[in-house]
Amino acid sequence: MAHDEFSLIRQWTSRSNGQEGDGLTVGLGDDAAVFTPAPEMEVVACCDAMVETIHFLKKTMNPSDIGYKAVMSNVSDVAAMGGYARYALVSIAVPPQWTPKECQQIYDGIYHACELYGVRVIGGDTVSAPDALHLSVTVLGEVEKGRAIRRSQAAVGQIVFVTGHVGSSAAGLHLLLQQQDAGSIPPEWRELACAHQRPQAQVMAGRLLLASKACSSLNDVSDGLASELWEIAEASQVAITVDPQQIPIREDVRAYASHINKDPLDWAFYGGEDYQLVGTLEASRVDEVAKQFAANDIPFSVIGRVEAQAQAKVPSLSLLREGVQIPLPKAGFNHFGQRG
Amino acid sequence: MAHDEFSLIRQWTSRSNGQEGDGLTVGLGDDAAVFTPAPEMEVVACCDAMVETIHFLKKTMNPSDIGYKAVMSNVSDVAAMGGYARYALVSIAVPPQWTPKECQQIYDGIYHACELYGVRVIGGDTVSAPDALHLSVTVLGEVEKGRAIRRSQAAVGQIVFVTGHVGSSAAGLHLLLQQQDAGSIPPEWRELACAHQRPQAQVMAGRLLLASKACSSLNDVSDGLASELWEIAEASQVAITVDPQQIPIREDVRAYASHINKDPLDWAFYGGEDYQLVGTLEASRVDEVAKQFAANDIPFSVIGRVEAQAQAKVPSLSLLREGVQIPLPKAGFNHFGQRG
């Protein structure tokens, strides 16, 4: 890529949708952006990186999907604390074989995700890379002071829930890896590809859970249900049992799994990138919270319970299948069989 | 690198020096960190990426230098707004050929820089990379509400100043590129290598300038004086003239330049990564500010003036050499001759 083309990419980086005002004192054009959180709110900060060949291939994600998903994975981390996202800093390292047009498409995806969730790009860095494209996004959000939902407050007797459907993104990835290119996907499986390429962070669900004051732990499904529930079990020092019959899996995911002779539960537990929320809730408040989710058209499923640990200080995760507890290992999702 | 070794790196990432309290509500261990800026302060956010072969080679930087400098370049961006750094999020992408020991050393450098400047690591992401090591750091700092110093308020009649010495980092890089390895540097030039590998952000200088209320524009010297002064000239719509005799260049830098038959001003104007502060100041306040810098043992040099533009809306940067104005182009520093 010639130097002038690289300058173009820098211009897209500074195609900030951030204007001064509404909390933002200084936007792009200076060394750093300056903002004030809304009154009575704290700042939530998180950071996720996506690397070509490790987290995506050109075959599995269009350039705009890459930008979209890099923002979405961070918005999901903020949602998992009960907060909402406000600002993003985008660090991109572009190798020579990526064209300016592809880079522009990455930014199209970034800005699309930002617009969906009310996020402003307020800074970042654009550098070159020798080989693989790297995209690292920091998202800054807000949550009511002292109210962020953590992983560590799950307690015995509470129920385990999950929002939306799980396993869809992993099914989509499986499908995409079988194709020559994204254009060759049969129409009946298109939604699966979309679940992998355009997952939606559950900010509204997180806000409802925070407002309920009944949610004791929360995590987003970025590495698969098993990994997320293990994090809650360990942080809260509890035993969690899950009923596999209750795991919400889409019909097209079940159909595709059946088509390739696979158990869709594998995708639900060890897939990931669904960006649904999984957590624990006071049992006495479940009906009320479920009603609020229904009123907002957000699927909500009770999938398990928090039990007393069989041994003190030994957290665990088990499937309850026909009355028998089957331990569920934590091993997570490894993209393309590599370290994630 | 085997999977268990990669897990080790993740542990170093979470070797957070952040404890809850003192503004930090939630540290590592959840999806995101949560903090509250101090009363009457705003949040300053910036992000810088460093990529192997583009920003450093194993020959020019030890692993701990890489970690140190990735933090320092961001602390410097915060200093250039008149603020101070508080938190960092570290995103690292590690290729197979980097050993766990080298990764640990990168983190040693990160934590060393953080300790020097009172910064807490509150999050990040650790992923693998196929080829080159990438390190992207976001630093969050604080600055008094509405007081951040920008680039755009320089006005005719004001003086141009710079803190410390410039050109030292570029001299050090030149030296390091000539050596087989860092160990083979002659003792008399060791400080030059150090200037490239361990530059120090000028937070105290930025705080003095903010407190003075006399500083109208500020930038940090990350890309060389010419590039930084051009940014001020353009943002403020002014003409800047600089006296080359007044540029503060260290004696060892002059000696090394003479040794290799080079003009050290080239390093000062087109080097970079000195992380000194350059800006403009009300002329009537210069003596007072210079005294405050002297009282804090921070070198401070008046190097030029803000002049009226010869043509309306045409910002410019010139050297004033023996009464003659010589236009100074903005072309910045390109590491190893590549795009930066």
C-alpha cells in the first residue's frame, strides 16, 4: 500500500462520530479525548483484540463484520456489568495486503456497531503491520455508582438464566468454514452465518437486570456457556447445575446440527461469541424478571440452579441429565484449533 | 508455545497492580473494570499501538523496554493535555516465537512504567498472533474539568517552548541500529540507547503548565518537533518560527552526531519519541513559568515565536537562520523507512 493510501486510512480513523458536548469535552484532533461521565455514574472500561488467522479469516468474516464484531464484543463486556457503552478507542494495525477499500469497510462496520449502541469513536491509533491485521478496541461505558453486576455474588438456591439463544455463532462459524466463500451459503442457512458475523450485545437485558436488583452475577457468552458458568462458579464459590433440556437453541441451529450429525449442545457450551448474558437471580424474583424480559421481547430462559458445594471451596459445574449429575469441563472455544 | 505456557501469559496480564478503592470499584476478574474519576476531574483517554518490525526490532528494544515504552507513549499523550495518568488497559498479541520469559519481561516493563507514573493496569486482552508481536495500550487519566490544554489556542505574539532535550531518542535509535546487539554499545554512548529505550513522559511539566493558566497550546514530541509544531500551527491557524540555535540538544547527542557526520537538528525535528512537551505560552508569563520549571529541575527552553500568518488561513512553520526564514516541511519520522 502506498503512503498516500495509508494516509487515507488515518482519515477514516479520525472520521469520528464524536462531537464535543454531551459529556465529551475534547474529541479527536488532540493527543487524547476528554469526557465526563454522567452524574452518579461510574466509568466501565474494557478492551478486546481481534487478530486475523486467530479470530477470523477473510473466509469467515467480511471486513465490515470484523469492525462490527470488535466493537460488539466490548459493548457486550459492558452489558455484562449492567452498564451501557459510550465511547470507543480503535487501534488498528494494517498489513500491506489489505486494500484501502477493505480498511474503509472495517471502519464502516465499526461505525455501524457504534451507531446501533450509541457509541462514539473518540480516539485510537492507526499503524502498519507486517503480516496479519490486528484490531484492538477499548470501550468506555457507564454504570450507576456501586451498582455494577459482578460474577462473584451467586448464592445457593438462586436460579441460573440465559438471555436469547446460544450456540448460534459457533454453528455459523462451522458453516462458514465449510464454504468456498460467504456468497456460496445456501439460503436456508444464511441466518446462521449472520449469527456468527453480526451478533448483538444484550445491553437492554443487562439494564433490566441491573434495575431489578435481583441479579447476583452476570457474564456474557463470549467463550461458551461452560466457560462463563465456570467463571461464575469460581468467583462466587458455588456449585452450578444446568438442565441441558432448557438450553435455548434456535431451530435452524438444531436443523444444521442434525444435518451434519452433531450435538448442538457442544456449540452452546463450547462455542461462544453469542454475546448473550448468563447469570444468577434470586429465585423469588424470577417470574417478575421474566415478565419484564417478555415485555421487552427479549428471550429469557431458566437453565439451572445454584447448589451448595459438595465439598467446601470446590466450585463445580454439572449437567443434570435424567437425574444424574455429569461434570462439565471448562475447556473453552479455540478458533481454528489454535490458542485464542 | 504450548497451551499451558500461553495460560501463563494470561496470568501476567491479570497481575494487576489495581486494588479496589481509590476510585477503582471493580478491578480485574470481571468483564470490565469500573472506576470513578476524582471530584471536579474529567477522564482523559488515549490509545497507542506498537508493532514488531514497524515500531521496534528485538535489536533496538529489550522486551521490558517495549512494555515500558507502550505505557510511556500514552502517559505522554495524557501529559500533553495537562493531565495525569491513572489506569491502563493492555492488549497484547503474542506470536509463537516469543518465549514466555520474554512476555514476562514485556509485562515487567509495563508495570515498571506504571509504577513510575502511578498507573494501575485494570484490564486488557491476551491473544495469540501469527507473526509479529503487537502491543496496544489504552491509558485513562484525569484532568481538571474544562481545563485540558489543546493544540488550537496558540496566538500571535506568544513564545514557543520545549521541555527537556530533543533528538536524543532518534540518536539512540541510530546507534542501536548500527550495533549487533544492545550489549555491544560502547560505554560512552550508553545514555543514548537509554534515551530511545526508556524516555520519560513529562507529566510534572504538563501539570505546571496547566496550573500556570498561561499555556495556550501543547503537544508531546512523539513524531519530532517539526510534526508537533505543524499540528499546533494548523490547529491554531498561526505561523510559527523557530530559532535553531535554541533547540535543546544534549552534549552526547551532539558528540555522536559529529562522530557520524550528521546534523543533530535532523533528529530534533524529524526524530521523535522524546516525549518532551512543546507548546506556546503568553510572552508576559515566560519568566515566571521558567522559574517554576527551574524550581522543579525541569529543563525549559524558549525556541521560537508565534507570528501573524503571511497569508490568511495559511499556517506555517519556519526556521529563522541568520535573519532568513527557511520553511520547515512537516514530514515526520518513519521507523526503519516504513509507514509508521
